[in-house]
Amino acid sequence: MTANLLDFDLEGLAAYCASLGEKRFRATQLFRWIHQKGARDFSQMTDLAKSLRDKLQGAAHITGLPVLTQHESADGTIKWLFDVGNGDAVEAVFIPEDDRGTLCISSQAGCAVGCRFCSTGHQGFSRNLTTGEILAQLWFAEHFLRAHLKTNGERVISNVVMMGMGEPLQNYSALVPALRVMLDDHGYGLSRRRVTVSTSGVVPMMDRLGEDVPVALAVSLHAPNDELRDKLVPLNKKYPLAELLDACNRYLAHAPRDFITFEYCMLDGVNDQPEHARQLVELVRHHGGQGVSCKLNLIPFNPFPASGLVRSPQQQVQAFAKILSDAGIVTTVRKTRGDDIDAACGQLAGDVKDRTRVGTRIAQQRTVMLKPLPVEAAPKEARGT
């Protein structure tokens, strides 16, 4: 079987070239052609010796993922659906802004974590993506966008977020080489501060990531106490908040930024009450006697029928944010982008053959009552439960 060179980071490609009897500098040349120039054909690589090109023709290939669909939002957001074979497809999203271009990448076909508010989780889980399949999303998007936007070869994607389909840290062995290619100056040359891995809280892998390839970290928090988080993020039963926040503080010793981003999806009547905000302040300011250096990113929920949940009203989101900000916590409200093409946060669903019972388990979760904590006024029950 011939090797797909998208599967290799630079060290892996050097080892592969060594197996062909070639020196390391040839791997660096090859790596640049693939990632910096988007080459697909070895005949394009004019500074490689013809003997090496001939070897590669028979032993290797550069193959991306077939694009099944492409949708462009009114705000310029672009979503692609990529075929990863055997009935599975994954999504990636490009989000243009004035000062950056962000690509949201998938790491798995589906997701086994089963967060109640995430449409990917409701599809269940099929398999992990390979390193090449993770990188193929960036490789295609970068070089497509250069042509589409007529940039004269200038780089378009400045930020990558591993926030697409899947839990990246449950696909660790494929994730790490992909991150190394993103960061490598001979690859995409991205800053560690501009590559973000999002996790629902796989504590052991957070520790490994801090040692192996520390990039920016975003943690899907979504609740200020274990009782509620158990219902929204089932992984919390294995790694509860105290363990998760301890891991965040350990990660900060290696992180390229001096804070962890906590993602918090705003669910009407579920986790958006003033008392939840006050509990959140207590949690992040005083955990372990030192708190956690963090930024809170409040995310408007993007509804889908199977969730049984409703987006918090804007007024409620702003009131929640004010409590956090008044307590000295840097707080932002994520601007919803691409929701007209189902490309907003939590909406990526792709097409997955569920090989687990996660879809059934989530359906059963809909019978669990999600109520706000008691507050001064009479509490309002969660809608749709």
C-alpha cells in the first residue's frame, strides 16, 4: 500500500524519506511543497531530484478528502462536508474576520462524549480520523481559499480551532502529529497561541498535551457544579470539576497563553440563572484556594430539535455576563456566525454511522429534568424537557 504523505509530520516524513534512501533535507523540501504550496503531484516539485520523484510516484501519494458539499453563509463563513469513507462524512468551517481567518476542524467522525446540547454528539460515534484526514481539512481549505479569495499566495488561515466534530483528546495519537504540522515553520507556521484544542475535559490527555505540544486550550465547562454538569457533559462523571480545574492549572504551566478559555453554552432555564453565574465566579476565582486564570466565552445555544433545549434570551445572556465581568472575570459573548448554513457552534453534524449506543443514551437523557437552581424569584423549568 502506498503512503499518503499527509499522514506525516516532518519527523515522520524524514523517517519515510530515509526508508527510500534519501537525506533529511529532501523531506523538508517535500514537506514545504505539500503544505506551503499545496502540491498534489510530484512532477510539480521541480527542485526535487528526478530520481526521488520517480521513487515517490510508485511509493506515495498526496490525497485529500473528497468534498461532498460546500455552503457559503451571507456573512462569508464557508462550510465543507468531507467524505471520509464507509458512509461517514465530517465538517469543517472557515470563519473570516477583519484581523484573522479561523478554520474549525473535526477530529472524529461523530463523538462519543454525548453532550446534551451538541448535535454532533446526538449522531453518535463511528471512528477516529487519521492524522492525514485531520490535516486534509486544513490543506484543502488553505489552498482553496487562496485561489477563491485571490490572495496571490498569501496565507489565509491564521487560526485553527479543534472545535469541529469529535473530542480531540480522545484521538490523541492522530491529533499530536497534526498539531506539529500546523506549528512547523516548514508547514503552516501557525503560532501556538493561534492553535486551540477544545476538550470536554479528558484530564489525563490534558496533562499529556501540556508536555507534548502545548497550544491554547479551551475547556467546555457549561455548568458551575457537578450535579448539573453530569447531566450536560456526561464525561464529568469520570472527571469531575475539581479534577478538571486542577488539570487546567497544571496545563497553565506549559500553555502559550496565561489563561484557559472556558466555553459556556447558554441554555434557557437550565444553566443561565444569576445563581449559576455566582457559582461560576466562586468556582473559577477560588478553586483550590487560588482559582484558575481564565476567560469565559458565553456561547448562544444553536437549537436543534433532538436536544429539547432552548437558547437563552439575549437579555439573560447579558445579565449573566455582567455578573462575571463585575467579579473581574474577562467575559465575552460569542458572535453567532454561519447559523444560516448550520455552521455555528454545536451545529456541525456531518453524516455518521453510529457504531455505539451514544445516540440512544442521549435520547434517554431527554427524560432528565433540567431545572435552574432556586433563586429569589420563582424558578422557571427548562423548556422542552
